[in-house]
Amino acid sequence: MLAGAYQHDDAQLIEACRADFEQLYGAGEDFSSFHDRVTGPLLRTRCAEASA
């Protein structure tokens, strides 16, 4: 496991993530653009809250 990473074992969460990746693949959206558009802002918000 990567240092500082979260390990999830919730089957519903894992399946939801898998479904999202399959949808992205089917739509042809590159993971990098998805990350920049969706995940990146969430991570920045979370890091800012943790720093406050």
C-alpha cells in the first residue's frame, strides 16, 4: 500500500468507482481530464480544510 493512501473494502463503494471508470472509458474521457475536472477540486478542498 502507498504511504498515506486509503484502502477501501466497501464492496458498494468499489463497485461504484468501477462503474464510474467504465462510464468514463465508454465516453472516451481521459482519466487525466476527469481528475482535473472532478477529483482535483475535491482534493484541494479537502487539503485546505485539513490545513485550517
